[in-house]
Amino acid sequence: MENKAILEGLLFVVGEEGLTFKQIESVLEINEEEAKILLMELKKDYEDDSRGLRIDFLGNRFKMTTKFEHRKFYQKLLENPETNMLSQAALETLAIIAYNEPVTRMQVDAMRGVGSTQIIRKLVAKGFIKESGRSDLPGRPILYETTNDFLDYFGLSTLDDLPDMSGLIEQSQKERDETDLYISKYSEKEEVLNN
């Protein structure tokens, strides 16, 4: 029973990347037959009408997805002006993708310092970003790039119209270097005092 709950959590955490049989076997330290049984039990649990999600096998991976029959409600939510506002995290994610595209979710996560799976899903659903292929990195993660809807929303003709960030990046790096220098000098003086 515990393994089924863990598998459910794993599918949630990996989001759109999904899990292969091998990953399930490796993480849960079970054999292929046990993995199949767990997946079938969890899949059956989600087939109940009281559940809003299901387990699908897409692109050679198992993924947690929404139920197709509820799509009109998801669309209604996305069209609602109150939910169409972009959060600070969504704007930050969009900026990272726009300035670095094509980029993987893991690269976005590394730049933001936090997970971006849910935000990326929302931005894909809103049509601001799209999948643009697969990276050559191990695991061949999905690459994302902005769409024409992104350009329209922000009143841009092309990505070349984005503000030039090179000055800000250089300033930010200079501030980090100065902070590192201060910390380094402070540490050296403290060492001298302690000796």
C-alpha cells in the first residue's frame, strides 16, 4: 500500500516528464512485475468518477493527466479574467524562457532556484509557451520556447524587441563579486584576529 502512495507522489512530482517502468523499478526498488501491478492498481483507483485525474501512458512514460471529459471546466478556468493574471513566478519563468529559448524545465528550475513544473504547465495551457522539441541532454528533456501569443500579450513584434538585459546582468555580477570580495576580506581579518 505504501508503494502505491509513493508512486502517486512520484508521478505528481515529475509532472509532464512522466516515469518509465525502469525509473519506477529503480526508485521503489521493486521488480518489473511489482511495478506493473502497482501502476494498474493506481490507474484503476483513478478511473473512479470521483477523481479528476488519471494515469496515462504517453511517449513511453506514465503520466498523471486531467480527465478529458472535464476539459470544458479547465477551459472555463483559463478564460476567466481573474485567473488570466500572471503571477510574479510566471513572469519570471516567461522571462527566463524568452531570453534563453529553447530551454528545458530543469534549466529554468536551475535559474529560478525553485521548481517550475506547475508554472510551465499553466503557461503552456495559456498558450504563452510551447514544446519545441527535445534536448540532447541525458533523458532528452522537453525544450520550451515562447509563442506568438506571448508576443501579442506583451505587445512585441519579435523577441528582438525584448529589453536588453546585458547591463543588468553585468551589474548583478559586479554586485556579487563585490559581496564575495567583502566576505573574503572579512574572513581573512577574522582569521588573523583568531591566530
